[in-house]
Amino acid sequence: MKIKTKITQLFNIEYPIIQAGMVWISGWKLASAVSNEGGLGLIGAGSMKPDLLREHIQKCKNATDKPFGVNIPLLRRDAEELVKVTVEEGVKIVFSSAGHPGKFIKSFKDNGVKVAHVIPSVKHALKAEEVGCDAVVGEGVEAGGHNGINETTTLTLIPQLVDAVKIPVIAAGGIADGRGILAALSLGAEGVQIGTRFAATVESSAHSNYKQKVVEAKDDGTVLALKKIGLVRMLKNDFAFRALQAEKEGWDEIKLKELLGSKRERLGIFEGDEMEGELEAGQSSGLVNEILTVKELFNKLLNEISKAKQRNERIIF
């Protein structure tokens, strides 16, 4: 199967399938495996110091000759150093998030870097286009991790983005199988970014306990919490319920930040604490029923796209 879109052309990839750059999950092993299968793998710099990011980029270069990128959360205090390492190592694709892409766009453009910025709304998409981003990732509230405060769903966000901007739109949030990919393309997206489904692969650097919790999750397996300090979707566990209760009791930002602590994501995702960790995952976890290798997952996704396409062709209008 060949799928050609503006995104496959922009990033010189075979399929418009992008693996999200997730903290504690998306190291060089996952990114290179995705790129080797014809998608676009992203190294998640959000949980890395600059020296570690450099190491992962170099290892990724040795593991694949295909395009790969780096996801950089721009609100990090060391974002400038992460950008510098990425540019120095010759990475030509960056997905930026959590901040204004205009701050580093000149540095990227001067070094031939293609930039896609993750956004939760039309307003933010227009700003990303205005400053020179090459694409936007429209992320609906179904997605795991940090979400937009307006809680807009992928199904409603993507067509509005497609109508509003001239640059390619990548759909994210709630996509975990071929049916979701085909649906996103039908809405006008030129590609998809998939997080949770790739988090539960063999090559993911997440702890096996976290991966198993994703597999066990059902349609109601996640919650949105911590709205006052940054809306987060996570799997239900003791910490998630405590966070919800704290919000119900009206805790202020200071107390909520104390409850969250500084290493809650690492504790849950990387160290595998099922009870006290912040197990960030999307609603699509209800569609994840097994832990596969990236190669197995790509074969599955492409087969699902083909079946969904055939099913749609049988519909009589």
C-alpha cells in the first residue's frame, strides 16, 4: 500500500504516520524502528537533558537511514540548549509543543529544519502558520498527557483547522488503528500523529507495568485532571483519583503542584509505579489490546486501513 500526502512529501516518508514524541517513552529505539517501517519516528526530548538528547540522536542515526525528528517542549527552561543540540546534530525535522514556535523558528529555518507545531485550537494554528511553521499537529482532548483548556475533540478540531490554515494539518488524539487513520485523512488531515498505541510497543522505553496498564484499560480507563496547573489525561489509579478529589475540594495551584511533585511522570511511565505514578495515556488506550513490535504494528495498521477503505467503498450513497 502506498499513501501519498503533503506530509509524506514534506518529510520524505512512505506513510503519513508519525509517532508522537512522548516523555519517558520515545527514545532512539522507538523512533528508529518507526522510521525504518516508513513512518516518522520522533525522539521525545521532554524527558532528556541536552547531553542525553545528543546521545539518542546519534544512536538513532546509526539505527536508521530514514528521516526522523525530535519533539521539543518549548516551555522547558533548557529549550534553547535542546534546540542547539538538535541543530548541531543535523536533525532536519522538529515537532515543537508547549510554547510559542516563533522564538526558535529563525534558527530552525536557517539550518533547513522542517517544523511542525502541536496546537489545540484554530487560534494557535494561525499563529504557528504566521511565524513560518511548515505544518501543525491538531491535538484533540482524547490525547494522553497535557491537553488544551478548551477540551476540543479531534473530530471537531481537524476540519476546522483544515479550513483555517494553508499549511498541512496532522491529526492527533484518539487514533490507534487503521480506521482512525482513514477517518483523519477523510477529515482533511494530511497525516496522523499516534502516541498511546506506540507507547505500548516492544521498542517503547516505558516500563512494562505502564504498557500493561494501557493494554488493560477500557473505554473509560482515563481521566482529565489537574486543570488549574495544566490539564492532563492519565490512566485511572490512586494518584489520579487523589488529584480529582483535590480539585473537587478546591485546592489552589500551590497545593496541587505539591501533590504532583517533580517526578510523577517518571515514577509512573519509566519506573512503573502503577499506584503513585502519573500514567499519561489517551482514550485510545481502550483500543490497545496487545503489546506488539513496531513492525507488527505497522503491518496491522496498514491492513486495517485497507479493510476500512474496502468497507467504505461498499457504502452506497
